[in-house]
Amino acid sequence: MANIKHILVIRLSAMGDVAMTVPVLRAFSLQYPEVKITVVSRPFFKPFFEGIPNVNFFSIDLNQGHKGFLGLLRLHADLRQLNIDAVADLHNVLRSKVVRTLFALSGKKVAATDKGRADKRALTRAENKIFAPVKSMFERHGETFEKLGFSIDLAHPTFPQKAILSEEILPITGVKNEKWMGIAPFAQYDSKVYPLDLMQQVVTELAKEKYKLFLFGGGQKEIEKLQQLKGNFDNVIVVAGKMKLPQELDLISNLDVMLSMDSGNAHIAAMLGVNVVTLWGATHPYAGFQPFNQPLENCITSDREKYPLLPTSIYGNKKVEGYDEVMRTILPISIVNTIKNEL
């Protein structure tokens, strides 16, 4: 450990998974201020890591410069120039395995995150299901650093201060004079998305209060659905399509609570220290993706008495016959009450 002064951290995608590395790296940087970290990820995610002491960012170019096997050789050559002492592979996929193996062959210490696939299979299988929490991804990433000789305490997290909203953001948000709430009603897979008609009831109930609601999403189809959710409420603002990621992060840091599916927005809000309420359909917080430092009671899950095979999937990409409507067992009033408790 004494001779490790610079660690390469690899986590290339997806948005929520990249966001989940942030609390771990923030804790590491405070507990080991003498060690430098370089994060390799897609350029889009660079704003996640800004402001963390001793953490630099290296943008991978998967479209050209670092594409394919030759591109990975080039990536390794580029990274070697940074005088890396050790590699923490938090992604553990073919690409990252190639890069870490090249470093191992040159005598560097390497470690990779064990994703706990067997435990997760036991949680999601239909027969002989073991319905019990598996290790969180935060713990798993912590174990990866432990293999390199660095144990990390995640029990006493610190978070960045709320961002000062810029002149670009204020015309969209207005000045904060009330409780601010984010709603991110979409996810990569339909099995993780709360039905729009029920979400409409949630938005309508919350909009009647003196809160200001910000609706998050991306792409034209989602923006149209968000406009529908907004309706005629002046205190409901569609943010999607109006801000770039750094501005969205600044806005999220000023929220009092974020309502999200089991998706990237939940992890982004959590990494910024915002209270998060999450809704779970085919997936479940027991699979290790409960947002960082958030209580289990804020993870509202679908009814396992009616749907005993839940959770049916880790990522929400598996379809199970008769399980399309599981999220209808989550009542809008229970969501509204949970949020009001947070506010």
C-alpha cells in the first residue's frame, strides 16, 4: 500500500452505475488524501467527479481512438503515461478486463469488483428463491479497494454543498422560496416505470401543495409525456431538454427530495446527498442497488403477496408472464405520504 500513490479506477457505463462509484471515491479521497485517483469513463460522466479532491478524469473514446482491441492497447498506452501504480476495475466487463490485465502484465497491482452474480440469481429466480438482501454495490466497490490495501469507511459520508444556481438555470427554476422536489418518472426498462396514469395522480396531489416540482427525463417522447404530467400547474416545471448535465446536477443538489424509479436519477440525487424516494417494480432494493445512504422505508416496492416471484430481475430487462402490472400495487397515496414525510 505504501508504494501505491496513484490508482486507476475503471467504470465506463451505465449512468446509475457510474453515479454509484462517486460516494465511494469521495470517501476514499478524504480518507487517503495522499493518493491520487484517475477515473476512466465516458466523457458525458465527467461532471459527476468534479470537485472531489485528488480525483482526475480521463475520457475514453469508444467511437474512435479507443475502439476495439487495438483501441484498448492504445488506451493502456495513454494511461501508462500517467504513472499508474494500481488498478481498481469497478466495471469488470471484457473491455475493463483487457485494460487491467495489461497493467497486471507490467507488474501493477490490480483488483476487480465481484458483482455477486450467484447471490443475485438466488434472489431473482422463481424456484428456491432466497429473498434476502445481497451486498450493496457500494460495499462491493469498497472490497475492491480493500484488495489493494485500502479499507474505506462508508458509514460517515460527506456530500458537496448545494450548488449556487447560475444565470442559465434561474430563468427556468426561479429563486427557491419553497420546498423543491424532483420527479424522474422513467427508466431504461418498462418493468421499472410506474404507470403514467398513477404518476399523474401523484403529481396532481403534490402540485396542490406549496411545493415546486421539477420533472426530469430526456428525448422527445419523454418530454411529451412530462408535458402531459405537468398539465396546467404553474408550480410544475419540465426540466427535460432545457439543461445540460452540469446544470441538472446543480438543480438536483438544491432539491429537498427526489422521486425516482430504480434508475440513474435516484443514484445521482443520492450521490449529492439529496433525500430520495424510489419506486420498484420487477427489481428490488435487496439486489444491492438501493440508493446510497437512503433508508429502506423510502424504497417503495410492489406487493410480493400478490406477486410472490418478485423480484424477477436485477436490471428489469426480464419479462415474466402476468407480471406486467406489478407496480399498480403501489398506491399513489402511499407515495405522496412518504414524500410529505421527507418534506
